[in-house]
Amino acid sequence: MQSHSRGHLVYAARGVLSVHTERGTSIVPANRVAWTPAGFTHYHRAHGNTDMRILFLPASLARLVPAHPAVFTVSDLAREILLNLTGPRNYDPALPAYDRAARARVHRVLVDELHEAQEQPLHLPEPQDDRLQALAQLLYDDPADNTPLAELGRTIGASPRTLSRLLHNELGMTFYEWRTQLRIHQALILLADGHTTTHVAHACGWSNPSTFITAFTTLLGTTPGRYQTNPRHPT
């Protein structure tokens, strides 16, 4: 889905979404909601059995949320508002529809909830340098590859010092941080497809499940097993 529309929220009531903009890719599991302001070309991709909800904010409220793409932790209240504002009452003529004033009030409560929420991005920035793009392609093709940066650099014709400098200057990350983020992105997709923690750990380059669980928990705040069992409320 590609759009130049006014700002909107996208939420996975079930499953995992990835949101791609010119700034990179954000993974949006079922305990988070993504905001994309007007003017950002983007597309969404669903992974696994996903129930995607999209809610457009009126301009008067859109100005109260960040002017950049963002991912927020979704509270229980925000989740229920999102589900109601995108649920059957909005398209089923047999059900009573929200009147305009009620919808405006509920929209405002949702924006207030987003104000209280912390930005919790699982963001993988998009490199611009040709050498970093080549490095990224190697990692996307095989996230389980544990080849050191120096050897990967020889493959693409760049020194590890140059690649480390580019990663710091362009993406604000070390190679280890970048590769870990990329692997966590892939892990969320595999978990959404129903793969076991052990399979996901090895498929994404961790030597054993315990090290994967530690890395996953650090970024997501919950274990892979708990997330997979109840992604809506994983804590």
C-alpha cells in the first residue's frame, strides 16, 4: 500500500506489520502502533495472519502528534479505541454508527494516549551509501551469517574501518547494533509465521536460544515465547 495521504495510524490487531518509508523500515508488532504523517511516501506489509487497522486523523489532531514517522507502545485504552474506530460500527449499517461529535471526542482521547506513550521504535534505517547498501543486502539475504565485518568488507570492496565510519555517520549504529536490529526484525516475522523460538534463533544467527531470548527481551520487553503466545499484551 503506497500513499501520499494525510497522516494516519496503522495497527496490527493481530500479527506483525512492517512500515517502509524513505527513512527505513519499522516493524510494528501487535503491542505497538505506527504513525505516518502526511507527505511521507510509504507502504505497509503484513506478516503472518495479520488483522491490519488504519485510522486517519483529522488535520486538527494530526498536528498534535510528531511530524515524523513514529512507533508507540499501545496502551489498553488506545487499543480499544483503535479497534472501535475501525470496527463494524464504521461500516455495518445494522449497527449504530458514531455521531460526529462522539467520534471527535474519542479521537482526542486517542491522541492524548499517544502523548502519554513513549516512542518505542523497532526501526531499521535505510542506508544511502552504495557500500552500506551492498552490506545490507548480504545481511538480508542471510541473517544467520556470522561472518565478521572485515570479511564482509572484502566481499564488497570496503575496509571494516570505512564501513564502521559509514554506519556511525549514516545510521548512528555500530555494525553489531545494526545486525542485531535486522535479526530481530526477521525474528518477529518468523514468530508471526508460527516458527519455534529454537528455529528462529538459529535462522537469525544466534548460537543458541538463550542468547536470542536475551536480545529479543532487551528490545521488546518480553520473551519470544510470551510474545508469540499473547502478542497483544506481551508483558
